Amino acid sequence: MHVYVKKAVAGLAAAALMLLPAAPAFADGGHSQTATPIKHLVIIFQENVSFDHYFATYPNAQPNADQSVFFSHAKSGTPTVNGLTGPLLTNNPNANNTGNGANAINPFRLDRSQASTCDQGHNYGPEQLAFDGGLMDLFPASTGAGEGPFCAAAFAYGKDKGLVMGYFDGNTVTAMWNYAQHFAINDNSYGTNFGPSTPGVLNLVAGNTFPVTPSAPHAKVVPNNAGPGTLVGDLDPTGDICSAGTTVQSSAPNIGDLLNAAGVSWGSFMGGFDLTITNPNGTTLCKRSSPASPANGGPTADYIAHHSFFNYFASTSNSMHTRPASASEIGNAGPANHQYDINDFYVALKTGNLPSVSFLKAIAALYDDSDGWYDHQMSPIINPSAVNTGVVNDSDQLNGPGVCGHGTPLAGIEGRCGYGPASHFW
């Protein structure tokens, strides 16, 4: 999961601190006072999407195969984006690179009927390999995961690992295009560094994937796999009752710590976090599950421990998923320690008790980073790294084995090569 926010903690903290009371201030029905008219900051977190995967041809969309049109036309004066045009669509470097073998194809549009797709490869090293030193031409060979048995059974794409070159438009991701039309879109925004979900959530809330300490030595903690080191892969948070295998804990400060110190109410709302609920299919506790897309093989767990923003930090963890004592606790100090289920967000909203800052993550069946999907734009490498663990997934690869960029890593921290892949951010 990538987080496409630069300087995450500093930026979010600055925005959040704008919510602090000040005099003179704007009043909101006598219930709250803030230094600006903005009373609430809500961060909605989605992952596994590159910019081109959603906005390749924005603002121009095609009718679907069934002739249905959900996004009819762009508003007058809509600017173009850094998407796929001209040769990038018809004579793409990935189609011309023999290193992609039979999967060397041009980008292609996925129809609304093909919205169910399998995850592509999105580990730290393979994403760098896909960039191929900045040529951006080895995506099928490096991050293309193929259609898989479920995906192939659901839709006969006929693309195999070339599926990674697929993109949607506004007749499939209609809501996202409408957000861009009516609000804003941040083009040329990049992940803090390469890698999958857990580095992404740590970057979102702490702006750092260092220092972490594993429960046992692990190759995903580099360059010292016994820690403290940098996390470059998915490992569950230490202490979480739903965690399994080797776990990690971060000792970095996070945005929750800063909000607590500033007296700003806040909450993290994770799909599946409430273990007292039993789903209609009879699942409960850490095994609560919901129907997933056909491409990914049926039901998937609602709560994914390695997505759990704040459970990686001792100061903000709710390792036992303790429920808030009451609705009035939501956003404030209490047994839940600011960690709630996604359903609690709606409770807080309905009762007029919405925290000043809210982090939202839907159940895993709804959104699983760039996910390795193709994007044509090379990111600037502002933080080089030179890690070679002997395992491609966990090693730098951009400019050769064990090399990503050139020079000295910022603060001497290895394993944070970036910026990473491009995505959208509102």
C-alpha cells in the first residue's frame, strides 16, 4: 500500500493544528471554535492504485461494452493530466521491451464488466525493477502477476502478466473522476518510497518506516534484520490480537502523538476492527469476512492487521481491539485509545461527536498502493538506498542489484528509496 503524501506527519500535523481553538475564531452553532472555517479533517485511505490505472485518459472516457455511459463528458475547461497519450498508448516502451516476453503489450482499457482484477506484484524490489532505471518499461515482467485462476475464470482478459498495463476510465471509476471534476486532483504525486501496504500506512501516520524492531529477525527489516531497521514489506503489528507470524513495532513518533499533545480530538476507523460483530455469513472476531471480488477468490477478512495504521506504535495501540466505553469517547482518551471500527465513524457523525481528525480505512474486500499497476511517470529519487539482502523482494533494484539512486541516504537510513510510484491524492 503506498501513501502518496509527501512529508506526511508534518503536513497532516499542520493541517490538524489549524483546527485548534483561537481567538477571534469562527463559531459553529456555539458548539466549536476553530482558527479557520474548517472543523473536520477526514483522511480516506485507499490503496493499490497507480495514477495511470485510474486517470490514464482523464478527462476523456469511452462507452462501456454494453453501451452504458456513467461519465458522459468533462466540464468545460477541464485541464488534462500527465496521463497516457499518443505513443504511450500505441507504441509503449513496455510493448517494445523484449524483456517482457509474450507479455510485452501496450496499455489497454478495462471495461466496467472487467472491474474485478487480481492483485499485481507490489513489493519493494520488483517495483524498482519495473522502473528499469527510469525507462518505465519492465512492468509486465517485474510486477505483472497474471490473471490467476479466479481472475481467468471470471473474465477472459487474455493478457496474462500484461494485465498490469490495464487502466480504467470514468465509466468504471466514476466516483473518482467525479471527485476530480468537482473538487481537485493531485497529479504528479508520489509514494514516499517503494513497497507494499505496511510501509505505506507507516508513512501516512508517521512519515517514516524507521526504526522498527521485529519480534524475530526477518528479511523485511533492513539493513539489520534483527532491528532496529527499516521496514520494506508487510509484517503485522506487535501485540495486535489479530497479528500472526513475525511482527514489528515502530518507535517513531506518529501524528496521533502530535494530535494528543496539541489537544486535538482524533480517531482511526478501520474496517473490521470491532471483533464483537458477527457478519451475516457467520464470521466473527479476527475472521470476520465479506464477499470479495471474483478475481481474488471469494470472501476476504474485513480486518487486515498489516493495514492497521496506529497499532504499530505502543503509544497509540489498541492491541486487544477494546471498544470505546461510549459514543462520547470517540475521538477522545479512553479504553479504545483512539482506535475504532469504521462503523464507529458513522455513530460519531450521527451523534454530532465527529473527531477533528479522522483516518478511514474500509474493509479489505473494498480496497486492498500502486499495487504494481503501470504508470509511465518516473518519480524523482530524493532518497537513495543501497540494500542487498539477497532477496529481490526486499532489496534495492532500480539501478542494479542493491542500488537505488546514487549518493548518501537521508539521515543515513537505508531501505527508504523514493519517491516511489505515482498515484492520485485529493
